[in-house]
Amino acid sequence: MAVHAQISKSRSKKKPFKVVLIGENGEPLNVAQLFTTKLNCNKNLIAAMKAFKGSEILVKDISGKESKEYSLYSDGLQKGY
């Protein structure tokens, strides 16, 4: 399993979503960052991909009732599974 991102609920009322990058060994690579919307979460992941010269990242969204997985590309497009 490659590096992936995880979007989950936070305990904050003002910023209800958090994003963590997870490494191949299952350990978090960064401190969880809090955001107000899922769109802001995706914008942050796109900025991280551009900084590290990546073109695609697998995103696991566990913030809702159902978990979703999708690929996020550096141009902002999503491909769901």
C-alpha cells in the first residue's frame, strides 16, 4: 500500500474536518490539519502533491456515515471507486 490521505471528523466545531497523510507502514507522516470544508481538504492535498511532485493520491474519506475512497489528481480531478 502506498502513501494515502485520510479525511475524518475532528472534534472542533469551527473546523470539522481533518486531513492526515499516512505512510506505507501505517504511520502518520504529518500532524493532522483542520479544515472547514472537504473542498479545502482537497485543495491542501493538491498543494502537497505539487510540492512533492506527485500526480495522484488515494484519499480515504471516513468523515461521513459511509467511507469513500477516491483518487485525487494534481489537476483537481477525482476518480471514485
